[in-house]
Amino acid sequence: MQPVFLDVDMGVDDALAIILALQSPEVELLGISTVFGNVPLGQATRNALQVLELMERDDIPVYVGADEPLVRQLVHAEAVHGKTGLGVAELPEPQMLPAGNALDFLVAALEGRPGEVIIIATGPLTNLALVEQQQPGILNQARRVLVMGGALAEAGNITPVSEFNSFADPHALHYLIKVGINMTLIPLDVTHRLGLAAEVIEARLSGRDDALACFVRDATRTVIDFEREHYGFAGLHLHDPAAVALAIDASLCQSETYVLDVETTGELTAGQVVVDRRPLSRDEEREGYPIDCAMGVDVERFMQLFTHRVLGEV
């Protein structure tokens, strides 16, 4: 089993990513850390605890992380994910309590199993930047850091050029790119290809009234309504589950290395991932840092994996 640590901002697709990890025998989920993002930190922590209890996995600890970005003003995405971050789903108040501080646990997990743990970050990267600042080099004790974020050639989803996670804390992403951690970026260029239609959800959950089926229906409704209204797509994109799927099966994506950086201060471009695509003869002349980026994805295999494990048998 692959030991994994999830760092989440607990919108709908974060919840689906957690469920995918829990339903995957290849994954040993060591813990979950929460960060501001789709919703405020307190709500994100509550959501993580609720989803674990929904899945009857109160053995997995939840750790509390950063409640604001390194520099920029706080932003949330409640218009997409609903006020609670879980659409219109209503889950019982969690009986579990947070297990402690996210930064402390990250350090302990990486030092306890150097070279083994995959960190999957599906929200703003503030927790990871803070832990790396606190203990330089600690993230290079991870086997890999899989980051859902950014948009390279694809349009943004919060501004014309920026993806939400990179926009919410561009300074954190810039810092981690600059210090050179063992990171793979999973941008919108991949996740915008992973659209799950509302009709597929309904068909797969037809006739079911179990707690998981009811949660998936209610949680996804708000995102589907948002995507239908703004993008004309009656469904949702599986941004965060893509990062979990890559930890399960690395062959699902094809990666390329790009020299890139992140715009941190632009009025219209904050959070934009800028790739130096100039036809230079020497890479050392390029502006930015070499980063592994997932750019191709086996859509059919990914969708089969996700629908089978999260939505269940046909």
C-alpha cells in the first residue's frame, strides 16, 4: 500500500477525492490536513471530519492548518461549492475532533517514513509552504508531492488565466517552485478533460438511498448548477480526484517538464502559471524553474476508476 497524506480545502471535489482514496486498496491514508480555500478553515475541518464519519473511518486523523494565505487577501469559492463547501448535502455534526496541528504532523509523517509518503495537495499550498519554511528540505523527504493547481495553456477558472488554488495563495506556490521540491503539478489542462456528467451520476446511483449515494447526489448538485450556468456543462470536473488517481496509478497521466513560475502581484494575472515557451537553444536561459507537469491523461481509464470506486457498480 502507498502511504498518502491529503492536504485539502474541502469543497465538493475534495470530498470526492477523500472518498476515492478511502475506496482504493492501494492507498494507506495516514491523515488529512485542512487549509482555507473553498471555504474558511473551520468549515473545511468540519467537512473533513464529517466525510470521514460518513465513510465510517474515524481511525483517520484530521489536522488543522493555515487559515489565511501567506501574503494576499483571503478568498473563498462558496459560489461554486455552496455555503458549507459540500453543496446541499447535510451531514450530522462530527463526533471526531481534530488531532492537532497540520505542520507538526507533516514533519512527523515525513521524518517517520522518509522517501515513502506521497503528499496530495488539493487546495492552496499554504500548509506546505509553511512547513518547508519552518524546516527547509522536509518536503524532499516525501516520495512525491502531487499538487492539483495551475493552468498552463488552459484558461483559468477563477480569472481568465488563473486556477483557484494558485490564485488563492500564489506566493505559496511560487515559494515551493523556487525551492525545488519533488513536485508534480496537475493543472486544469488535465482536469478540464475529466468532466462527469450529471446524467452519469444519476444513472450510476439510480435506485440507491444509502448514505454515500445520497451524499454524492446532494453534494454535487451545487457545482453542477454552477457549471451549467457559467460554462454550459451539466456536470462537474473531477479536479481533486485526479491527484488521488495519479497516486494510485502513475500511468494514468503523461508528464512533461516545463520551465515556469507563478505571477504573484498582477492585478489581472495573480496566480497565473507562466511557462517560458520561447524556442531558446539552452534551457538555462529560460525564466523560471523546471517543474514536472501532468499534461496528458487516459480519460477512459480514469473515469472507469473513479465511477467504479466512488459511484459503485452499474
